[in-house]
Amino acid sequence: MDKLRDEFDKRKEDGIYFPLARFGKYVITADGNQIVMRAETQTEADEVTAWLQQQGYADAKNNEESVRLDANRSVSPQFVKEMHDNITGKLGEDSPTAQAMLDELNQLFIEYLPNQSSRKNMIHRKNKAGYSNDIMRSFARTTSNMARDIANLEYSHQVGEALRDAEKEGRKLASTDEQREARKVINHLYELEKDELTHQDSSFVRKANGLGFLATMAWNLSSGLVNLSQAPILGFPMLATRFGDAATMREMMKSFTTTLKSGRFDAYLFDSTRGLDANSDEYKALKELETLGKRDMSAMMEIQNASSRASATLNSNADRWQRIVDAGSIFQRASELMNRDTIAIAGYRLARKGSNTVAPMSHSAAVDYLAKVLDETQFDYSRQNKAGMQRSNTGQFILLFLKPMRLIILI
């Protein structure tokens, strides 16, 4: 959150356009729909409606947002393309009339995109009062939505191709029973894809998870030390099988020393980039891994929490609560960064040098290899890495500690 605030302050100094936002599924309207507000609970919506009525807006009312089927909310990209080609073909690309029609077409397309899409920010403002003053949350949600859209552009077609390939392979199976079992697996994968695109954690689950963490692992030095065991117990064997025991041990000791010397009494405690030349390949590799979300998983979770919780405003109750949870995770976060940086720096140097059985890798190949190594050797508490029964809001609450227990048992 501190890095997010710093980034927001930099953007604010530049005087950039910043999208307005409203949060919640309960819509409050007043003054002939010239005031449009949102609330996250029915109680909050009723309170705001009553306040507006006291201010003289007799027509103030609220209702839950309509939930329409995806099929009824979509505008086909193919339809948009055909309309674009027809308009520009008949009126010309630079015609003022064509530009106005294309703008209306674009607004129609954006209107029916999912609320999580970053392109929602491109809807023209209608000068209606009622937007949220919670600028930090707006900034965090915009950042999170843009990251999601970029990930979809990067990987959605790969996921689609993999699922289609799985269907083809399933149809090639010899027996009807095998095909039936394969269809069940493929259908489950499609359900997981849909769930990932539509799921939203409830505020209760986020608070319960935070409370459970504070009650068990917060400020717990022993938990941090357990986390540190991942580097020698999981990271070392994976690197040593490719580059040899002696070379791996030597590089891991060097990288651990580099990480240890980077210690500071601040929010990050250990950050190996402080001890590396900013022009070095190792520094660039760590920054690329950070961009891929492989270095500091805690920072990613903070941005997601800020974009979805009731308020990210500085000194709000939600912000104070999150700061307590973040402070309690100091040992876990420090050990996580130490593990990942130790393995990443050692692995990068080994990959670039190669071994008797492994040819030296290029910079990009080494970064890709290390991304896979970190995925396979480090704890991943994200919802995507949980069993099916833990992915729902109810499952996350009831089985809160199942994932940490399973990961510690693996070590």
C-alpha cells in the first residue's frame, strides 16, 4: 500500500485525468437521476437515501443493481468491427459525422462490458453527482482492472486453445466411458475459468481471513523462520539437479549474503535490489520477475485488497484495519522476499553460466525458467491455488488454515 500511495502521489503531481468511481451493487438516485450514488449494503443504501430526502430530494430512492445474463449484456466485437467498417467505408475515416458515430458505437460497446473491465473508465462523464471520494480505492481498482485486462490479453487465448485441444483429445479416446470421464474433467476446467472471471470475495471473508491471520501468525517469528526453510529444502534441490550441488550451494550462499546485507528497518526489511548495480543483469532480472508477480506476492494481495474493500481512504477504519494486518505479516513478508530473491539471484547466475549438462541460457530464457522455479518452490496462498472446496466465500472462511497446514506438511 505504501508503494501504491507513492505511485498515486506521483500521478497526482502530473495532473493526469483520473477516472471517477462508484462502489457497490445498490444504486441510489435522486433529483431526476442527476444524482447517482452507490452503496455496498442495503442498510447503507437506506441511510444515504434517507439523508438525501432530508436534504430536500423527495424523489431519492434505491434499488439493487439489475443482474442480467452475460448473453444479454454483450455486444459482439464482430458486430462492432462490421459497423466500424461500414461507417468508415461510406463516410470516410476523418469525417466528423463518422467520428461521432464511431464514438457512439464505442460507448455502446463499453457500456456492456463487465464492471471489472478497465475500459469502463472510458465511458464519457455525464456530469452527475454522487461519485466516491475514496480516491485511493479508485486508483487501486483502476490498477487492478488494468492488470486483469492485460493478463486476459496475454493468456486468455492460450487458455482457450488449451481447452479446445483437451476437447479434441477427449473425443479421440477409445471407449465411451473414457470420453464421458474426460468430458467431466473438461467441463470442470471450463467452470474454473468462468469462476475466475466472475468471482468476488465478500468483505466478511476478507475481514475473517485478516482476523484469523492476526490470531495465529501475526508477528510470529517462528512462522517466518519456517518460511525461510523453503529456499534450502525446496529451492536448492530443484536448482542442483540441473547445475550441480557444489555450484548451486556456492551461488545460493552468495545470493543469501546479498539479500541479508540489503536489510533495512522499513516496510520491506529485505530487498536485494538495494545491493545490486541498477545496470546489472541480475537487477534487471529481479525487476522483470517483480513485473511478472513472482517476487512480492504480498504486494499483489495488498493492491487487490485496496481495490475491493469498503474503503481504502487514508485513516479510514478499513485502512487502519489493513495496516494492522500488514504490520502483523512483517516476518512472513520479509522471509518471502528473502526466499524468492535468494533463489532468483542464484538461479539466474547458474542459468546464464550453464553446466556440464545444461547449455547457458539467454537473459529472457533464464527469467522464464526462474518464474517456473519460484512457482514450484514457494508458498502460494492465492485463491487460484486452493482446492475447489476452498475457492468459494464459504469455503475460504471454514477452511481458512487448511492451505498453510498442507504447505508446511509438504516441507
